[in-house]
Amino acid sequence: MEQIFTLAFLTSFLSAAVSTAIPLAYASMGEIYSEKAGILNIGLEANMLAGAFCSFAVAYTSGSLWMGLLGGIVGGLAVCMLHAFISVRLAQNQTICGIALNIFLLGISSYFLKILVSNNPAFPQVATFPKLAIPGLSAIPLIGEALFNQNILVYILYLLIGISHVLLKHTQWGNSLTAVGEHPRAADTVGIRVYRTQYLAAAINGMLGGMSGAYMVLAQLGVFTENMTAGRGYIALAVVIFGRREPIRAALAALLFGAAECMQFRMQALGIDLPAQFMNMLPYLITMIALLGSIGKQRDPESLGKPYIRDAR
Amino acid sequence: MRKYTVQVARALVYTGLTLAVATLLILGAGASPLQCAGVFIRGIFGSLNGFAEVLVKAAPLMLAGLGISIGFRSGFFNIGAEGQMYMGAIAATVVAMWPVQMPSWIHVTLAMAAAFLAGGLWAFIPGILKAKFGISEIINTLMLNYIAFDLTGILIRGVLQDSTDYLPQSPALGPELAGILAPTRLHAGFLLALLMVLAVWWLMEHTPTGFELQVVGSNKRAARCLGINVMKSIVIASCLGGGLAGIAGAGELLGIQHRLLEGLVGGSGYTAILVALLGRNNPWGVLAASIGFAALQVGANTMQRQMGIPAAIVSILTGFIVILLLCDALILKLIEKRKVEGAA
């Protein structure tokens, strides 16, 4: 038992946890922008599936990973803008739209995969982004390997976390975003363009969601499989809540949930006799507990999920 | 008269676009749309079995959809039917495994009652959290879906596992919902679903409780001014909705599968949300929408078996129809514009 907790075990565990956490972190960071602007997008799963499928299809046909990444971003963007159009312009129910998109994308991505596969004798595969060790940093014991010997998409994420933190917390634009989510009418009165802000937030959400899916294909697996996100879009929603809609907290929450997922496969090795489902359940349980703990303290943006109708009284 | 033409034009736009997408998908899969249409229709109406299968698949959608519609009309946005269905199935399994001698119909009734209670209790959690603390039910019901699913997984690998083999499933359950159309799988759960359509309609339209729920759903402040206990109404709506979903799960268990399995519900809790939307939260609408969705599934399954069309076409069309419906305002506007241009 003691032998299992060696440095080697912990290093590989942390490395896997970071890798698992990245798609959650990408998708949840997008959702933070969206929710801050008052749009509750339950369709993260759809953004991710679109990103995963498009990145795969583009990378496979073009042979370029970077083109694949671009394809994934565009795919996520397109799906998310449809959600934004329906929730902002048409002022329809955001949750229903998200669920419908999830089901639609699940179908359409499996359908096109079937067609792609049936035209190919071998199951199509793409290369993945190689690992790039950052000299010096990657030699730090325990965490160096996990944090600084990863692929380029992970480093891009670090950068985006920092940028998002500054953007949301320390800029005028971040304040307007919050104002739109809290009280769109007041924001409108002081000259903030509510709809444009919401569309922009949705666009960011879509692109990051697309990158989340693209990461799974272009960095983790190299293939697209039916329903490959398998509910990660919903975990990302939990990450947003648990991370209190702050980018750095959310990234840490994603890491925690990623670790929980990786733990499943290692519990037996550790001699812990618990069903894997117990670990699966944990992120959802702690999110609910976090919601309970937030009673009276932190709350949702006032207008989250409510469409803003400019002409209404 | 004018309104009537708009309605017809709108129906034509919906059917036309849906058929166009279906045609494209079938062509994309390399099959003939006309031949597929024949297979689709024969799959549903061609045999007693196909027809019964539509009703079999409609029952859980109808029950869960009814529960969701009660919530929607009362301002409780329940997307947790999936989890409530699993909890109902778990409770029904526990009661059905209870080794006590009693007439089968009593045993089944007890199991269904337990399912109603379990589903209701599962929905009570987000209900009371919303009513008392104002915590959004959307995230909570979603989280509870996954918790219920994982709980099912744990139980069928533990206390509820069939001790005679290693598969993660419960033993075959003795008590069952009786079949009502001999060689087919149609069972009493469908009749129960029809009964519930009637009951929900009566509750919402003809009782003070139903009236209160609807007032709370349309305007909480007005409800308070009328002296309606808003908190109580939200809790009632959530529990009733969860209870109906619980019965839906138990119906699948005791009518079809006869064992508790991980894939027992398999996403119908989410489809039921779309059923409630398409049925405009009206019990009769839910009845029609659930049969429509079920027919789509049965027809598409036949197309998959006989023509090799990917069954994913069901999800695509389901999502597409709902997205169209969400764009209804846009479609109406375009129709109106056309008409104005045509008149000028």
C-alpha cells in the first residue's frame, strides 16, 4: 500500500488529472463569459461535440492539426451562435434550446461519423499535438511533469485563464459584461449595447467550447467516436458553479473534477474497495453542496436565463 | 380567415423543412427516400407489433412529459426527469424484490406507489431548495440526474445485484405490469399513462390547486397578492412532476425490462422535456407529442434495420423540430412578410 504512493505514481496521476481537466476548463471558461452576460447555455455538450467532430473532420481531410483546431473553433462557434440567436434575438427559453442542441449535435455528429467511416476501410485517425516540455519548469518534482510537459493546447489554456481573469475582473469591459447579466435595462440606459455584449460573450463561449472538443480529439485521442464527450459538457456546467464563475477558481475546480475522474481507474490499485460510480458521482455531489453552501452569500447573476426584451415595459 | 391561412402556411413550413432534412439525411446515407418512407410507414402501421411498439415507447415519454409540464406551468423548470425515473425504478425494484407472499397486482401497485414516492422525493430536493432559498432548480435537477444514474450503477453492483451471475443488473423481478395486447409488449403502464393525462388535465383545469399552480407559474407577485402560498405551490409542482417521472421509470422496469439496468431510462427523461414543450404543456398536447416522438423512433428503427439508415436520424430530427419551434416567431414573421409583399 505504501509503495503505491510513490513519487512516480503521484506524478503520473497528476499528469493524467491535468490532461482530463483541460476540456472541462476550456468549456467552463467559455460558459463563465456567457453566464456573466446572463445567458445560461446548457448546450455545452453540443459546443464540445461540434468542436470535436469538426476538428476531427478538418484535421483528417487537411492533414493539418492547426487547421483542425480552427475547424473545431468554427464548429463550436456556429452552434453557440445559433443558441445565442434563439435566446437573445428571439428571446426563447435558453435551457430548452440548449437541450435541443445537445440532442441535435449528438445525432448529427454520429450520423456524419457513420458516413465518414463507411467510406473508409480503416477507421480514420489523426495525429495528436506532441508534448512540449518547458525547459527548467518541467523538471520541478511532482508538478513539473503534470503542468509543464504538456501539449501546446494546455499552454494556450494557461494563457487564456490569465487573460480571462484580468478581462473579467479588472477591465471596463468585464464590468459591462457583469452589468448586462445583472440588470440589462440599467446597462442599456448607461449606453452599454446589451445584445452585442451578449453575442460577443456567446461567441467566446462557442470558440472555447469548440477548443474543448478539439482538445479531446487533437490532443487526447486522435479519433472521433460517437458521443465522445459523454456528459463532460454537464460536468463543465458544474465546474462553473463550483468555481463561482471566476476563471482561476473554475480552473482549479476543473482540476479537482479531473482528478476525481482519474481516481476511478486507480482506486483498485490503491486497494480502495468502492465502485467507480462513486467517484463519478462526486463532482455532482460537491457542486450541490457548494450551491447549498452559497445560500445567502454568492448568487447567480440577477438576469441569468431571462431574455432581455428591449421594447418591453 | 387570415389567421387560418397563416396557420396552414406555418404547418406547411414545418412539415416541408422537416421532410427536406429527412430526405437529405437519407440521401446522404445512400438510400432512396421514397423506399425509406415506405419502410418508415410500414414499420409503424404495417403490423400490430409495430403499432403497439409506438404506444410502448410513448408511455414513459407521456408520463414524464406530463410531470415536466406541471412544473413548467408552475414556474418549476424541472430538467431532472431522467434522474427521477431512475429513482422510481430503484424504489420499484426494492419493493418488487421484497420476498413477501401477496397477490401480484397488490405487489405491483405497491411498487408503483413506491416509485411515485421516490421520484417525488428526488424532485422535492430541488423543489424545496428553490422555494426556500431561491437556488436555481436547473443546475440542481441536472446534478441529481447524474447522481441517480451513478446510484443505480452502485446498487446493481451491490445490494440489488443478481447474486446468480456477475452482470451489473438486478435479478429478474416477479411482479410485472400485465400485458394488454397479447403477442406485443404493450402493458398496463400505457393505460396508466392515459389515466394520468386525464388526471393532470383535471388537476390543472378544474381544481383550486391547479389554478394556484398556474398563477404561481405566470406571476409570482400576483400569486402572493392573491394570498397563494408560493413556496407550497412550487414544492407541490416539483413533487408531483417527480412522482410522475418516477412512475414512468417503474413502468419501463415492471412492464418491459423486468430487471434494473444502467440503460433503463437511456435519455428519455431529456426527450420528455421536448415532449412537454411540443405539447405546449397541455396534457392532451403531451399525449399527442409523446406518440409522435415514439412513432418517429419506431419508424426510424425499422429504417435502420431494413435500410441501414443510422438511427441517429431520430436525434437529428428531434432536435431540428424543437429548434424550428423555438424559431417560430421568426417563421411567422417571414410568412407575414411574404403575405404583405404578395398583397402589395
